[in-house]
Amino acid sequence: MSFLKSITGGIKALFSSQEYEGSEPLLPKIDPEKLKKELRILEIAQAHGAAGIPAFNDTQLTDVEHQIRGTLGKKRETTVKYGQQVIQQIQQRMDSIDITAQKNQTLNQGKEFEHIANQILSAQDGRLAEAEREAKSKKNLLDAFRIQNRLPDIEAERISSDGKLLKIAVLATCCVVEGFVNANFFASGMAGGLVGGFLLAFTLSFANIIVCFVAGQLYTNKNHVKVGRILYGYLSGLIGLFFTIGLGIFVAYCRYALPLMEDEAQSPLALILQSIQSHVIPFQDFESCALFAVTIICGVFAIYEGYFYTDCYPGYAKVFSAYAKSQRRYTALVANLRKSLENQKTQTLQIIDESVKKAEADVKALKFNMGQKSIIKKRVTETLVMADETLKALTQYYRYENRLKRPQNSPRPNYFDQPIEFPDLEMPDFTIDRDEARLTTQERLLSEMIENIVPIRGQILSSFNSKFDQLQPLQSSI
């Protein structure tokens, strides 16, 4: 027993650093103690020895010795098969690694970017040329308008959509306020009461606001270079002013005449006209004066809003807006082209970075798999050595225990002095000479790729700047 323990202990100590079962489930584990119990080596050796088996002149191995060699032989075959499978997988992974295509693709990114950039610009040539022609045409019209009307080279005063809504809201509020102020005074003399009074007052205030607002817009003709347009502008302003004054006087007469109605069947309009024809002065109380003043204030305010609704020079805002719209369209096309070029440049540079990273990872994987190949070789070799040592230990253990129990007249057979050996197995190909040559080639390709990264980036940036600058003269020429 002590003999076997010393042998198996030495074997375990030799291979204690390897945990085959944990790290590689397919790699068989060889446990001499477990095999000794499973094969009942001790019991059979003692029984055979007591019976004088094998005989002195026997040359054939006993069944136990055959079982020991057969059991360990299967583990050796499994180990070799495992090594062949793993080495085949590793070799397939290494054979699949080739960064030649990645290198060529990376080196071609400069030309590829220029080709795509030309496609981007060519696809928009028609729209860009049309937008440029339109913008230049509108610019020529604007310049001609400025020269013809002796205007400075400045932007026209324009109103935004929000500004239009605000002015409309202000004028509508003014109209409603004027209507409410007049309605309370008109209601007492009308059959419709407050509703009828408000309808009449709102109609008058609406007419006051609309007419004065239009007059204010036409009043801008006073700024025109032509004398006829100047006179037309002043005339429009006077019409608006006289209209609001006349309407204010009419409202004052309404305030004067409506409270005098004694019969609901009497026409309010006839009574108002009668008061006007009789040359009665309507400004006989504070309310009449207040209504007159409110009407004048709202009318003058509407004239002011109409005058400053857009640019004070008639027609300038319309011509300038047409030019600005065409300019925005052209500028938007140029901006979109620049953005497309910028995105393509970013994408191309990203492709280069990713290609280099992948190539570096592939070379690293190649080195790793070469290391794995060496590790598998070490594991397979150690397992086979373990099988050889275990075969030697278990057969020696069997023969030693057999000899101890043999009778005095039954000496041990001579073949006990000869070791039992395994048949030869075809070992996996663990050589890495071809892999080292592949690694050298891949490292050279990676080095060439990295060396050309800076020139390729420079080529891409130069091409990008060239295409980008093609758009700048077009934009600045308008």
C-alpha cells in the first residue's frame, strides 16, 4: 500500500497544477486511486498471488493488467481526440483571420470619399443651379428697384407672421372697445336696445378701422420718388383723416339724436340726417365730445398701424421678401449639401478607425489562438504523460502485491520485470511554424495600415475642404 501511495502521490504532485475537469470538460481526468478501486487491483493481485497466477513461465498479461492498459488507453485516445478537435477549431479560427481586405479597404477610403462626395454634389446640381438662378434674378430685381427708387442698400422693414397676428389682434381689440363705448349711448334710442346699439356702433367702428388702416398703407406713397405717387400718398392720408373726423362727427350726431326719439316706429337714421341738415351742433355734452375723440383716436391709430405695417417705402417690402425667400432657399440647399459632406466625412473617418481597431483585434486574436495552441499541446502532453505514469504505477502496484502473496514454491514470472507500454497514437499537429509566418504577414499588413492612416485622413480632409469650398463662392456671389 505504501508503495502505491508513494507512486500515485508523486504523480499527483507532478500534475497538481492542472485541473483538467474544471477547465476542459472534454479532457479526461486520470485518478490513480479511483482506478485502483474501480478495477479492484489490490484484491485481485492478492488473490492471484495466493493462487500462483500468473505462472512462472507465463508471458501473457493478466486480465487486470489488460484492464489497466485498456482503461488508460481509452483515456489516451480520448485525450488525443480532444486535442485534434480543439486544435482543428483553433486552426480554423486562425485561418479565417486575414486583414488584407481590411487594409485595402482602408487605404481606398480617400478615393471612396471623393467619389461619394462627387455623387452628393452631382445629385443636387440641377436644384442648386435653379436656386442660384432664381436667387440671382431676384437680387437683380432688388438692385434695379433700389436704383430706380434711389433706395439705400439696406433690408426692408418686414413683418413676421406673429407680428401680423399681433397687429390684427390690436386692431380688433380697438374696434371692439370703440364699439362698446359707442353702444351704451346708442342703445337707449334704438328698438333693438343694447344689441341693436352695439351692432350699429361695431359697424361704424369696423368701418373706421378698416378705412383708416388702408389709408395708412396707401399713405406710404408719400415716400415715393415720383411726384404723382407722392401726391397720391398725401391724398390717401387726408382721405383717411377726413373719414375718421367725419365719422366722429356722425357718431356725435348719433349720440345727440337717438335720445330724442319719442316713437319706436320712427327711423333713427332719418332723425340723425334731420339733425345734420338742421346744422345742429352735436357737441353739447361731455359724452358727445368723448365719442368724437374716441373715434378720432382709433382712426388715427389705424392710420399709424397701416403706415408702419411693412416698410414705409411702397413696394420695397414685397420685392425684398421675394429676394429673401429665394436667398433662404439657396442657402438651405447649400447648408444641406455641406451637412451631407460633413456627415460623409465623419462616416468615412469612423470606418477607418473601426477598420484599424478590427485589424488590431484580429492580430491580437491570432496571437491569442497561437497561445491557446501551445496551451492545448501542454495539456494533451501532460495528460498522456499522466496516463503513462499511471499505467506504470498501477501495473507495478499489481505486481508488487501479487509477489507478496505468492507461495514460496511459485516464483514471479519474468515478464514482471518488463514495463507495459501503450500502442503508438497519431498526435495532433501542434506546430506553429505556419502560424508564425501568418502572424508576421498580418503584423506587416497592420503596420502598413497604421502608417497610412495619417496620409489617408489628410487626403479625406483635403478632398472635403475642396468640395466644401466649391459651395462658398456660389453663396457669396449672391
